[in-house]
Amino acid sequence: MFLCKSNLAKKVFNTLFFCKIKLDNERKAASIQNIANLELLISSCMNSLLIRRCLFYNAFLLLIIFSGCTSHSKKEHSIDNYVVSAGDTISNVDTIVSKVDAMVTANKLETAIAYITVNMHRFSGKEKAVLYDQRGNAYFLKDDLDNAVANYLSAAELDSENASYLINVAKTYENLENTNNAAFFAKKVIALQTVSDTDMTVAKEVLFRCDRMHVGH
């Protein structure tokens, strides 16, 4: 790799490198600002022979960096476009859940919600319940508890023996400070014939907190 000992050249390189690592939600604004900084720095140093020698290498690096930025931006855009047409191609609920998990991990909650919504019509029964639960999770992470509980309720209605769905309903009602409904769904979990020890513990904890709230009042 070409190295330049000039402080000015280092500033040029650091500006370019900053463009590379600043790939976040303000990517475009950050890139534009750093291009402006780079142009100003280079124009003030054009009389320096050493900088002239470095310009070719830095220009080449700039081309590589911003081609990467453009590629990443197009990739994000293509993901959002795919959401619109996904309902025409995806028919495996596990595939949808996997993609939704990736979107949620990337904090693309609106994208995840839209992705589930356009695919919802393809499923029924317990598979549809999975999607309602997934969409409820996305709404919960957005702190949209009303929509979260509505989706969890739809999931529980389609698969009433699934303790996880009932617990999600109970915990969301608890967050909404609706202790009556929270306790009601916690008791539903406890009454199930088949329930894991973990789910049973969570349900009892929700019920205990709700009972304590009632005693406090």
C-alpha cells in the first residue's frame, strides 16, 4: 500500500477513511459533507508537490470507497422494494420468519412489519399465527403496544394452545397497565395441559405482579 508521511496527505487519507466507516442512517449526508471537506483540503494544497503525487492514489481510493457506499445504498433500496413484491414469491413461513429476524436485527422494524403484512394472505391457521406473533414482536420493539397486543391476540386466537402467544398477550397488557387482562391471560397459560417450565414460571410471575398491584390499590 502507498504510504505518505505528509500530515496533509494523512488528513486527505483520514477524510477518505471516515467516509468508509460512516455507513449509518446519515450515510448520504455524511458522505456529501466529507466530499466537500476533501475538495477544500485538496484545493488549499494544490501547490504542494507531495500532495500532487498523492492525489492519484487518493482519487483511486475515493472511487473504491464511494462505489461501496453506492452499492450498499442500492442493496438497502432493493430490500425495501422486495418487500412490496415478496407476497408474490414467498410461500414458506420459515423463510419469512428468517428474513424478518434479519430485518429486526438491523432495526428495520417498519420494513419487517410491511414484509409480514404483504405475505399474511398466503397463510392460515397456525402458520398465520406465527406471522401475527412476529408482527406483534416488531410492534412491541417500536413501543407500539396497542398494535402489538392486537397481533398477539390474533396469534393466540388462531393457536390457543400456544403458551408463548398467551404470555406475549399477558406481558403486553401488563406493560399497558391493564392488570385485569394481563392476569386473565396469565391464568390461561397456567391452565394449559401442556406448558414448559419456563412459560409456567413467566405466567406465574405476571400473575403475581398483577395480584400485588391489586392489593396495593
